[in-house]
Amino acid sequence: MTIKLTRNIKKFISANWKTKMQYLRKLYIKLPFVRHISKKMLKRRTISALKFFDHSVSDSVIFMFSGTHYIKNFEGNRPIHLTREFLNKGHNVFFSYWRWDQDEKLPPSINPMLFQSPIDLTIENLDLIIKYPLSQLNKIFIISFPHPSCARILTTLKSHGWRIVYDIRDDWEEFHKVGQAIWYDKNIEYTILKEAHSVLAVSQVLANKLQPFSTTRIKLSPNALSPSFAQLDIKSRHNIRKDNIIGYIGHLTESWFDWSAFLKLAKRNPNWSFEIVGHSFPEDINLPGNVKYLGFKNHDEIIQITMNWKAAIIPFKTSPLADAVDPIKVYEYLALRLPVVSFRMPQIEKYPYVYVSHNLEEFEINLRRALQISPNENVIKTFLGHNLWMYRAEQFLK
């Protein structure tokens, strides 16, 4: 303990002034009285938001218990896309987000009808929020992940007029089995399924798995296309794509991405070029010469990069986890007019220009096929036109 303290002191002394100030700020925030002030401040802000919601012209208040990061620009995951649509429809939204570090600053306000609160402080204020005498007739509490704190409030939610919607967006049991979602308890999820007024599932696999435990029929509610992709003008792309460039956008963690299969594929086909965009790139991966890792890119950069791609891939490991998903990226690939090759993923098997593969050999055959295809514009437009987030949001409001 003494040795560690001495090392930390030496590091602090030798650090530049900026690093010292950052360290002192973190130390200050951790002080008990400062934490107490932060909690009181958020409670006041919560009450102010509830008062604003109560006096607004909207007839609805939606509580999104998201389990995801806070909203910055309305791009990202399912709860964020849904929240954007709720706001567009004129509904007030209380967005509870996940934070790993309790010292993390509270996000700035980006919309007067949106209030964001970190989960650790949200849980402390749940009773206040649920019991607040809101005059709105329509109060919807969306559970986007079955956190244990939800189980204890179900009865209170019902007695205070909230409609409970459980949105099954992942197979949390399988996440738990691989060491993630350590908070998960299947009995809690079963309780939520029993008590919810409405239950939606992102894939048919998830709906079939959990239907026996639900007292209501689980409705299918897949993911959808972001407006930022729906508004793209990509007619000129077909004239640009001359080389066999194949791309991927998304998570690169070894728990999801099948690096073994992907590297074999790349080495067996040196005349193909691969471009990988994303985060969590494993440090011990050595890429062959025909594979480029481009790092994390923003929306505009992705649009520019994909101009030269001929096909897109989703090389997720075959597992119960992958069986349950409906990746948002498949809609984005199709919006970019890219045929898609994936390993087994039942939900997307019947999507147009998506070729699901059950082994590496089949993946390679399907990719050769995809490189020769020019997707039919009308087929893509019709499919994507029926799969927009505004339609998914309506399922939660019925």
C-alpha cells in the first residue's frame, strides 16, 4: 500500500499541470460531500423536468430505461433511435442511461422535451418519478434491459397509471453466460414478462424463446433504418464500384467478430480487398496485406468510405447470441446498396440481398455471388420503406 502510494505521488509530481488538474478534479468529485451535492442537484433537476413535462402540451410521458450510453446526436442503438422518434412525435422522454464511472459529468441538454439521467441516480429517484402526479393520460415505462431494479417497481408503476412495455432487444441470458450482463437474473426477466402490459422482441428467435413466460403475446419489432441513411442519394455509386472491395462496420471484439474465419477468408482470397471500420480492435491480431483497419469513423466518413465498396459482411461468431440479433448495420448496408453476406443469423435470412452462411465455405461462395450483384433499386427501397424507426416507435405507443 505504501509503495503504491509513493509511486502515485511521484507520478503526480512529474506530471504536467493539465494532468495534475485532471487528477485533482477526479479526487474532488469523489469526496462524499461533493457526491451528496451532485445527487441533490440531479434530484432538483429531475423535479424541474417532471414539472416541465406536466405543463407541456404533450399528452404523453415516456420513460426509457435504456441501459445504453447517453444521447449525443441521436445516432447509435435501438433505445436512442426510438427516443428520437418519440421526440419527433411530440412526446416528452425521460431517458435513463448507463454509465460505468459515477464521476462522469452529466450530459448537456439537447432538447427541452428530453431529460437524461444516469442509472445510478435514476434508481435513487425512481419512486419520486413514478409517483409524481403527472396530468398526462398516457404514461409509458419502457424497460429496454431487465435490470434487477425494475422488478421492485412493477407494482408501483401499475398502481400509478404507467403502462409497462418490455422491449427484448438482446438475449441477456446468453450474454450472462459469456461473462457479460453480470447483473442478469432470469427470474427477474420472467417477472417483467409476467407483469408487462406489452412485450416486443427484436427477433423471432427471442420472441419464441420467451413467449412461454409472458402473459401477453410477444410482438415482433425488428430494428430499422436511421433517417440519416434513409436520406442518402446513392444513385451514382454503381458507377464508382469497380474493385472488389469488401467492407465491415461495427464491433471488433473477439466475443462477437469471428477473427479466425475472417482471416482465413482474406488469406484464401488475396485478390479481394477488405476494409474494416469500428472499435475494440484486438491488439494481438496481425492483418494480411489485403486487409485495412481504418479505425472508428463518424457517419459522414463512413458514407465516403463505403462509396467504393462492392459488398458488406457481418462475420459474427455462430452462437445463440448471434441467433437472437437483428443488426442495425444490415439496414445501413442495404441503404448503401451493398449486398450483405453473414454467418448464421435467422432474423435476416429473408431480407433482400442478404446471404446467410452456415460455414466458411458457404460464406466464401456467397461473397463471390454478392460481388457480381447490382441490387434492384425498387426492391431495396420497398424493403427499407417498411423498416423505418418511426414505424417501430408507433408499436410502443399503441
